[in-house]
Amino acid sequence: MTQSVRVQNFMVSADGYGSGEGQSFERPFGHADPSAFFSWAGATAHWPTRTEPGGTYGLDDYITRDYRHNIGAEIMGRNKFGPHRGPWENYDWQGWWGDEPPFRTPVFVLTHYERPSITLGETTFHFLNVTPKDALARAFEAAEGKDVRIGGGVATIREFLDADLIDRMHFAVAPVELGRGERLWTSPDELVDRFHLERVPRPSGIVHHFFWRK
Amino acid sequence: MTQSVRVQNFMVSADGYGSGEGQSFERPFGHADPSAFFSWAGATAHWPTRTEPGGTYGLDDYITRDYRHNIGAEIMGRNKFGPHRGPWENYDWQGWWGDEPPFRTPVFVLTHYERPSITLGETTFHFLNVTPKDALARAFEAAEGKDVRIGGGVATIREFLDADLIDRMHFAVAPVELGRGERLWTSPDELVDRFHLERVPRPSGIVHHFFWRK
């Protein structure tokens, strides 16, 4: 089986933004309210940080539980790893996710400022100052035959799209407008020259967008 | 994690039949045309018996590829295993699926006429003359912590529903009427006293029905 490169469960606003303006420690998504983006997934039984019992087992749960299925590595941009910019002042920051990050695979963080790898629970973060193509070669090797997830943020997904390295994508488009921030697209139709696009609207107002390479 | 009992990707006609009348070797679904039931899944990239390249990666593919995910055993009725009725005349019949059946787990076949187990590829069929509850205990043990699929046919699903042994179900309801055969329900609403029901209509005319226990 060929290894695929996938974007999964990435949240986008109705006007095409993947996060708001002004990311900080207190506001990882900038001025955007993350609950409007995550509530569809947070309601499902397989949401990884679910602490209460219950949760739905309908369509949205298929999508949530597919997140880890056959994924052997993730590539993310530095802004997904943390709110810092420029050289590291120290190595105290270990990501947003505490002692047991939800990835449970090798994760490659693209950054101009490399630092030593960190292992937290079942996840190891490596820091690479390389091109998307070279990062993908490293991730494929680490994934041991499984697929590689491009975890975002927006700038990282755009770089991999520009290099034509992505096979399949799932975006959950939320019924909110952000107006400013990190923009993924003006319209998803910009991608239909290279990808099939299937839209699945949900009663919650979320519209799942599935793309796969033509 | 608790082991769950699941029905997955079971096809039903708009008037509630899971198979037609008059099952035979030539017509495993009786007078029903199976293509009307299976085409939604056959079009997907992960359909297990897909021989051509291509196939879709949209919503229906999530459902198709979930079929084997975290399943450790299946329980099926004898009519799913073969068209014979009454005592076995010999043991030549080894199921409909050739040398590599798509289950790839232990499979427990409920029958009044036991026979020796058969291993084909990664699948082993065991034949049991026991109650649903006892069959489930055997299947849970064989599944080694994973879930158990109730594979059908209709009579077997009904028996497990009557014994209140099922946690989650997915049915793909096709836009065809059969008029006669093995009937699962008059209306899916018969089950909403015990189960949440989410309906997801598709452009193909298929309506996915997801049930999970209240």
C-alpha cells in the first residue's frame, strides 16, 4: 500500500480562515473563538480529550476516530507548536498539549530555529529547518509504511499544497466568519483543478469538505 | 476500553428488507439485485474486493474503511455463511468468499448443525449451536479486547436486538423496494426507544442510518 499525505479534521471558518489574528499563549487561535470550530468534534464519543462519558456515535464520530487511523507521523508548522517567534530563548516550552500529546507518533515541527527533540508520552517532537519535500521524506521514513498527516497551521498546509505534496484533505468548515487571520482559501473551489471535492453539510451548520487528488 | 457490539455497513431496502426471497447459490440475496445495495460502497477506495485503481475518498469511504477498524470477531447466521438448510450433507462448502474471506478475524456461525472449524487465509469459521448471549461470550473472548461485529443476516440481527445485546449499528438504506424477503423493520423508528438515530442522506439516494444505545 502506498503511503499517503493527508490533512484531517482541520477547522476552517466560512470565509476561509484557519485561525484568527493575534496568536498568543492565552489565545492559540488568536481572536477566533475555538469552541465554534471544535464543538462538532468535541461532541463525539472518540474526541481524544473527552473526559465525560457519553458522546455521539454518528457520522461526526467516524471522522473523529479516523484521525489516528493508519497515521504514522505528523508534520506541523512552528505556530501550531507554540506562540513564540524568532530564536528560542530557552527550551522550557514543550507544546500546548501537556504530558500526553494526542499525536502518539513522531511529529516533525518545521522551524528556522532547530532545537533538541522532546519525547512526551508516546509522542516525540523533532525540529527541522528543511523544505516541505525533505520534511516529508523524513516523515515517510518515520511512519514505517503508514500515512503522514499534515497537521497545519494554514501556512504549512499552503506550503505543502504549493509543492503539490498532498493526496487527501478533510476540512470542517464552521458557520462563523473571522474576517482576518490566517487564510486558507477565498473559496474551496480554488482547489478543484487538482482535487475532487465532496461537501457534506451537517445539521450543526458544519460543512465537511473532503478532497482527494484527481 | 469496553468492548462494543456493532452492526456495520448492513444494507437495507427502503421498505426494510435486508435480503430478498429465495436465497440460492446463484442468488445469495434472493430476488434482490445486490448491485442496488452495494454500489455506494463498491465505489469507494477502501472497498475490500476492489480490483481496479481509483475509488472515492469522501464520506462513504470513511464508512467503508471503518468496517474492520477495532473489530476482533464476527458473529453471523448460517444463511450468511451459505444457502444450505438442514443437516450438512458434506463439508465441501466453505462460504461465499473464496480462499481469502474479507473478515480476517475469528467468525462464529450460528447453526443448529455444528461442524469442524475451517481456516481460510486470515479468517477462521467456528460453528456454534448456542444462544446469542453464549455466542457473544465466545466472540468477546476471541476478540481480545476489540469489538464484535454482528454480521447478519436479518434474523441474526433481530435475535441480538431482541436479546438487547447490540450497542451501535450502521445501516445503509437503499432507494429500492423489495416487497418481500427477510424484513429487518417496518420503520427504523421502531428502534428509537432504545437507540439514538442519526440519518445522513446521500446524493446517491442511500440514507445512512447510525444508531447508538441511549
